[in-house]
Amino acid sequence: MNTEVAKTVASLRDTFDSGQTRPAEWRKAQLRRLKQLLTDGEDEIGKAMRDDLGKAPAEGWVTEVRLVQRELTHMIGHLDAWMRPHHVHVPVVLQPARAKILPEPLGVALVMAPWNYPIQLLLLPMASAIAAGNTVAGKPSELAPATSAVVARLIPSYLDPDAVAIIEGGVEEATALLEERFDHIFYTGGSRVGHVVMAAAAKHLTPVTLELGGKSPAIVDHDLNLDVAVRRLAYGKFINAGQTCVAPDYVLVHADVERPLLDRLSGMLEEFYGKDPKASPDYGRIVNDQHFQRLKGLLDGGGYAETVTGGVASADATQRYLPPTIVRGVSPDAPVMQEEIFGPILPVIAVPSIDSAISFVNQRPKPLSLYVFTSRGHVAEEVLARTSSGSACVNTCIVQLAVPDLPFGGVGGSGMGAYHGRRGFETFSHSKAVMVKPTLPEPPLQYPPYTKTRQRLLRKIY
């Protein structure tokens, strides 16, 4: 048993039991201070993410710092409305009475974050837990050590240390945390560890939110603005060197536009990152040697007809650099199609029709996201109606994450539960059903003894 972890969780429990996290003003004050932390620590956070992932400062600001700040502003502005009781109708036979749904905090929450967006995916769910009035323990990923260290140092200086704790460490600390009793566990990461988290939570019947992943497809119709589609597709795929849970994992393109798509993608990558992406300050690196070798292995495994651009020949293991890579003529049995890629490799598969693209998607586990690029509205509607995914976009990708009022989460094997905006508040809240009835009048009809007369009246009234 890890006594430090146990002491931290016990302290968070004591703080919650004291009631200090329940008032709206306390919650708003914490959210404002978290927003200030991101402003004051912007340069330090940016450097840490650069050290961990080679993340460009502008990219880190847009996808991590600013995105969280915008969500915090949204939370602060809407918190009073979210906390307000919701009154519901009472059937006539139960009147006079009032009924309402009262949001209440769950208690002590645990947030376990991944390494790929080490600020956004830690602080956003933690902010949702705070907004809902909980105390919270945050576990940053040990695979982003520089960012983890910065967060662990800054959080106690800005947020209430009795109510918010950061616990650094690796598998040992994560295991110790999962042995404790929490009121909600929020995990973002891979499916394998997701199973471990859910099994640990089951011991205490703790509810979980699992933000996992999967192979998110992009379906490209033959009738579309190809230049715009390619720009948005390339951005969504290769930002953060492809290490984004909602990045397009593979492309299903109508055969009529396969070659124009490939040509424009190659040109767009050169426009984004130059002739040598390795020298570009805007192109990231793979997080560690293990993931680099995994990605290299996917390419070495073959199963595709052509490397359109990139490939292992220009990779550099010493820098964990893998160039933006596009492969075509990909077999469904190829290694790149057997697991979530989570890196800068984009398989492109030509299909004869949108119907065949839909069938291809539906023969596989439900993805975290799905993207369709088309100028035909009925095609977009058909794809959305006949497929299932955690989220979806038409003519863009990944930016659904930046809309606070859109719940974000998976379905099936890509996850369970959702957050962002009000949905995040609800995830960390219990909707308590409350009924209030005056002491008078007190009709005897519903109480025993049930005489024939009472039974007859009950059947008429109820």
C-alpha cells in the first residue's frame, strides 16, 4: 500500500466532507485561478511540451492552453445555470407537491491523463470535476515528464491544495490510486489500460468515464472542394505528429479522386512543413523510443502498394523523427489497419462508392470519430445515419473538440461517457431526485385498509 497516495486521497475526502467545495463562488474562484495559471505559466508550459513532444509553441497554445482557457470561460459563465435545480411536473394524483432535480457533487474524483495532450486532457476533466463541486486528484502521464513536473509545481500555487492534488509517478502510483475508493474515475488513454481501470473501479462499484480511441476513418466523396478538404485533412492528421486520439486514422476515398487526393496531400505537407519536415519548427516528434519502434514496425510490416511520401527511409530514431507518411493500395489485413496508428502514418484506400465506404467502416469497431468530406448534403446525411461513432464532422476534422457545448466521448470500444461544457459538469454530478409535499391535506385514500370503496376510487383516480 502506498501510504502517501492513501493520505492524499483521505485528505481530499476530508475536504469534500467539510462542504467547502460546494458553494458556487468557491468553484468559480478555482476555475478563475486555473485560467490565470495558464496565462502566467504559458511560456513554461510551452517549453515543457516542446521538450516532451517537440510541440510547436503556436500549436501548443491553440490546442492546449487556449482551448482550456476558452472552456474555463464557458464554465464560469454558465455554472450558475448548471447548478440551478430543475423543476419537473408532478402528476395530479400526487399533488399538492413539488418535484425537482438537484445536481450535487459526487465526492472525490480521479483524473488519469495521457501524454499526447498533457495539459488539455488533464486540466479539462479536472476543471469539470471542480465545477461540479468535487475534490479531485490528477495523475499526469509519466511519459510527458517535463509537462508533468510543471503542472505538479504550479497547481498547488494557484488552486486550493486541500481540494486539488497532483500525483506524479508511473505504474506504481497509478496502481496505488486505483486501489483507493473514489466517487468517479475519469481515464483518457488506450484500451488495454482502460480495461485495467474499469476492473479496478468495479471493486468499489465506482462509475467511470473512459476516453479511449480507435481507428477514426475519413470518407472522401468524389464531389467536393478537394483543395479545402486536403488542407483540413492534412492538418487534422499530422498535428502533434499524428498523436491525437481523434486524428483521421485512415482515408476511404472514392476511386475517381484517389490520385488527385494523393497529389494534393503531398503538396500540402510540403506547404505545411517544407521539403524537409525534420527541419520544420512546426513538426513534432514521437513521444518515446517504444512508440517510434511500434510505428516503424507498422510500416516495415508492409501490406500496401506504395509509399506516396515519407516512409522509414528518412526516419531518424535518435530524434524519434518519423516523417509525415502516406501509403496507398493498403490491404485491410496490413499491420497499419490492425490497430490505432497514433502517429504520422496515413493509409489511403480507394473505394468504388460511398456505400462501400460505409460498409468498410461498419465491419470494424465503432470509432471515436468519423469524418466525411463531400459537397453533397445527402451523402453526408447518409454517412452519419448509417454509421456509429463517438463524434463526427462534415468537411472538417478534429475541431469538434473545441466546441464547449458539444459533448465529447466514445461509443462501444472507443469509450464510454462524455465531457466538455455542461456534459462535463453532469459527468461529475449526481442528479438527485427531490420531492417536497406539504403536511396538509392528507387524503386517506392511498392508505390501508383497502376497502372495496377505496379500491374502486383508487382505480378511478389513479
